[in-house]
Amino acid sequence: MAENNQTLHLQDRQKLNATGIKAVDSFDNDNVVLSTLQGCLTVSGNDLKITNLNLEQQQIEISGIIEAMSYSQDKAEKTMRAKGKNFVGRLLK
């Protein structure tokens, strides 16, 4: 797999197959939060279950009623960017 390649395959809003998964940060029946090669991915829905997880191959399968998927930046990345902006701001004063 290339360094930052990731795929998401959603079938009938009931089954998600994803690659590029680094870790499962948290999960319950309503949300699955994943660290991926492309950032933090939150899968939201009802009756969500992790039916297959293989971190060596960076793959996951989630089943249930999938209502939304959204990416956000990792906390560490947000902190680094904020520090960088503050530094630049101080230089320009």
C-alpha cells in the first residue's frame, strides 16, 4: 500500500470497508473513531459493530446503519499548526 492511500467502500449504508487504518481510538454502538493515514475519521450511526479488524493490513469492516462519516485533524496536528501560527504571529508583530 502506498504511503497515504486510503479507500472507503460503503455498501447500502450498512457495511463499510476501509483501508489505511492505523488504530481504533474508540467505539460504541453509535460512533467509531479511527486514526487513519488521512487523519481522524469518525463513523456515526446506529447498531455499529466492528466485524473485521486487521491493523497489520490496515483494514477494518464496520456494519450497522451508517449515517455519517467525517474527517478531522488529529489533536497533535492541530496543536502543531496552532503553535506554528502563534510563532508566525509573534514574528510579524
